Amino acid sequence: MTLSSPQHIAIAGAGLLGRLLAWQLLQANCKVTLFEAGSFTPTEPQTSRAAAFTAAGMIAPLSEAVVSDEGVYCMGQFALERWPQWLQALGTDQNYFFKHGSLVIAHQQDFSELDQFEQELKFVIPHCQSYHRVNQQQIHELEPDINPHFNHGLFLAEEGHVDNRELLAAIGTDIISRGVKLREHTPVEVSANKITTETGEEIFDLVIDCRGLGAKTQQKMLRGVRGETLHVETKEIHLNRPVRLMHPRYQLYIVPKPNHRFIIGATQIESEDRSPVTLQSSLELSSALYTLSPAFAEARIIEMDSNLRPAYMDNLPKVQVQDGLITANGLFRHGYLLAPAVVENILAHIFKKDEKVFNDLLMRS
């Protein structure tokens, strides 16, 4: 389908993919109707909000390549290039993207986990030169507020992160100003050229399904992978970049956010349970945070959150194209890492561009 003139496109799902696609299509003078089953502007923890709102917002191609493959690494590199371009186009005075690298550290008893991480990284990305070992002094220079007993780590220089909630809100504001037709609190079923709501059927030139786990009723291969996070606030600690703490049972990550906040997560649970954070998880997150720096003991817990990430069995994204319908799903825990490649792939199909971004990976059956 070639869009030689503005046409009416429906997007189901106002999470990260849905907002980015609406934003890009509106700039191309398309008419866009955006359907969202829940609220478009979630401000409090709720079970229906997008996984992108709960996420930490890390853009970590090296870290994620260790548990996936080189394809994810390549898409992550693409994201590191695309996000600054997109944010410049967004025209906001705020900086939502940071490329300060990330730091991976381990307690002395867990050095083997750090060694294993490095060996797996060398195996998946053998020619990468953008990371190196750091000693106690170098760790202190990178992050002065981290507990000084950490004396071995890896600095992954090319990684970055985004202020995800602020970014989602900014994109949402922009697409509203560009005239998107927003339909909140409207669950849908999708098919070629058609959106079905509780009140009837609506016809469009193209339907794009970005509903995440909300599409499971129509995509049986989707599964939800539970994640749990802890949000704390303190002025006693400053971090310049995400920090990962290696552990035999989990990798804790802590990501700095605006207004002296930090988001801490570690859990990846094969469960579609949407209930609140468990006591066990909160204890593990809190204790690991304390070992990172005892100053976190005085931090205020301002939120505990849980959500489900949409994933296929291989934990890789999938874009499927047919006449009148495009489905995009399965970002798993890599939302901000993979979304730019997925979005560009979809746009290439809509506008019949010669170059399909990562087509071989994303067009698997």
C-alpha cells in the first residue's frame, strides 16, 4: 500500500509503539485514530497501563545481547542513533535521552557472575570494543556515591537510558496537538481494515495492532512476563548512569530518574499474575539497593509497581503484514531498545520504502 496522499489509519494500543507510530504518521499528514483500552495519561499504578510506563527505560544493547542475540544488539545500536534524532524533532526543551554508558558490578563472592557476563558478551558480540574492565578507582570516578567495596566491574560505554514516563507524556502531548483522534477506554478487536468496539465496526484504510498483551485474545502465542519495580527518592545519592549488580539469582538494575528518583528492578517471572509486588521481591530489591550504597537506607519508597511484558516464545519482536492490517508485538523487556527498529520497519512497509529495517528478523512467520 502506497500512501501517496493522507489516508485514515487506526492504531490499536497507545503504549510506546502506538504513540511513536501515531507521531510519525501524523507528521506524514496521515489521519490517525488511536484506540486505547485504558487511560491515555496514567498517573497512578494500575493494571491496564502500558508496560512502557512501568519500564526503567534502559537502552542497553550490550547488556541485552548477553541474554538474546546479535540481532537485538544491532537494533539497540539503531535505537541509540534514532532516539536523539526523534527527540530533536519533538522540539522539547527537556532532555529525555542520556548516553553516559552503564556500569556492571559485582560483590567479591559474585565475581564469577561478572566473568561469565563478559565471556558471553565476547561470544555474542566478538568484535565489540566499546566496553572494558574497571577497577575500584575507576568505579569511584564513574560513580562516586557507590559503596567503595566494589573493586571490579565492566563499563559499557555505548549504552544509554531515557526518562520513559516523561518521554511518553511528551509524545502524547505532541500527537494531541497534531490532531490525533483519541479514543480512550475503548477495548477493540482488530482485523484487516476494521476495528470492532463494543458499539460496532469502523472501517479504515489501514489498521495497526500495537496492543501488547491486550492482543492475546487474537494472538495466542503471546505470553506475559511479570516484572516488578521499586521506586525510591533521595537527595543523598547521585548516579550518572544505570548500574547493574550481578547476582547468581538475578541482575539488579538501578536507573536514575528526574527529581532525585531511582527505579530498581530485577525480577523476570514467568507468570501473568498482575497482583502487587511480592514481599520477597521487595526485600530482595531493597537489600540489594542497600548494598549498592548504605545511603539508600534513608531513601523514601514512593512506588512499588508490577506489570506484564508482552513476549513470544523466543523473546524477540515480530511484525506481520497483510493487506489492511499490520501487527507489531513482542517487545518483551526491550521496549525502548527495540521500538525504533520496529517503528521504522512498519513505516517502510506503509510507505513502500526500498529499505526494510531489520526485515529478516522482524518478518518471521
